[in-house]
Amino acid sequence: MTINFKSGYKIVFIVGLMLGFASVFLDWYYFQGVSDSGEIVVYWVYNALFDWSTTFSQGAVINDFYEPKNASLPVGIVIAFLIVIFLSAYSVLFVDAERKDNLLRLKKFGFVNLSLVTLIGFFVLIYPLFFLLPNGLYYPFLAYYDYDLGVIFYYSIGPGYFLQLISFACTFPFAIFNHSVINTFEKEESSAENKIKRHVESVREELDWDKLISQEEFKLESASESLKESPTSKREAQKIRGRT
């Protein structure tokens, strides 16, 4: 039963990795404005890897005025996310979480998997709260009519962000499962080490080498003294016999 669960976790985790990888190349957010005549006057699209883009050329006054500012994720974080995806894929394919023969290696890849989940959580939670909303980009979607301009503004998240949500749901169970297995191995190893230490200490107490050596030395000294005294006692016995 455990093997089935583990295999299921792995399959779902791999699906989450593929979705997370694909999400980087898809649109995460749409911001557009449509006039009363049905003409698109504002159009901006955000992609995590390629930043904000528009179909309008420079000089479109309304579109340029509503260009999102400071609403982009650092590219370094996105690249780090791609690297972590490849490392996590290697770990799930070639590192067995239930083998404790190399606990240090398991801990390293366990940290990679937790980092993956943390980064996805950052994209899902931190990005809208600290990059979208402070710049007036509503989340997850909104339609707003500006009576002064006669323009309906549409705010909505894109397919890339949806894939991030699904990726988090797919990768979180295996990352936690892997982390719990590593913790179990650490506890077992620490308890085994403690047992060995207690056994060694008990053996040391039972076999007090200093005491044994001192006892043997005392026996040897006693024996040598008795050997030295034995000829004297014989001579005294002979003298007593001669007198009688």
C-alpha cells in the first residue's frame, strides 16, 4: 500500500513539474481597455519570463499611460524556479525517498523539493498581493467601467497563473511526504546512535579496565611476595627440627 501511495505521489509530482515549467512560457495576467465603440485602446499582457508586452506601438497615448509599472517579478527568481524544477525532476526520477543509505543526499534533494513548493507559493500568493494589487491591477478578475473615458477595463489572470495553482496542488503532497520520510530516517538514526552509545557506556561500566588492571597487579605483587617469603619459612622450620 505504501508503494502505491509513493508511486501516486511521484506521478502527480511529475505532472506538477511539467505544468509549472509550461506556466513560465504562458501569459499570467491580462489588462485591457475597450471603448464604447468596441475598440481596444489598452492592452497589456504579463509573462513571468518575458515581462509586460503590448500589441500597440509607442505613441498610443492611452495605452502608454496605463502601462503597468513595477509589477514584474525579478527574472532571477523565475530562472531559479526553472533550475529547481530540473533538480526536482532528477530527484523524483533517480533518488528513492525510502532508501536511507545516503541520508545526506536525501536531505539535499528534500530541501530542493521544499524550495520548489515555496517558490510556487511565492508566485501564487506574493505576486498578486505585492506586485499586482499595489499597482491597481485587480485580482483575480474584474470589469470596471470608466465613465470619464468611456472605457471598460478588464483585469484577469491568465492560463500561466492557473497552471501555477494546479502545480502547487500537485507538488505539495510529494514534497511533504518526502520531508516526513527524511525526518523519520533521522529519528531512527539518532535513536540507533543513542542505543549504541548507551550500550558502549554500559560495557565500559561493566568492564572497568583500570580496576581490573589494578587487581591483576595486586595479585602479581602478592604472589611475588609469597614466593620471597616461602624459603625463609622453610629455613625456620628446619631450625626448629634441629633443636628438637
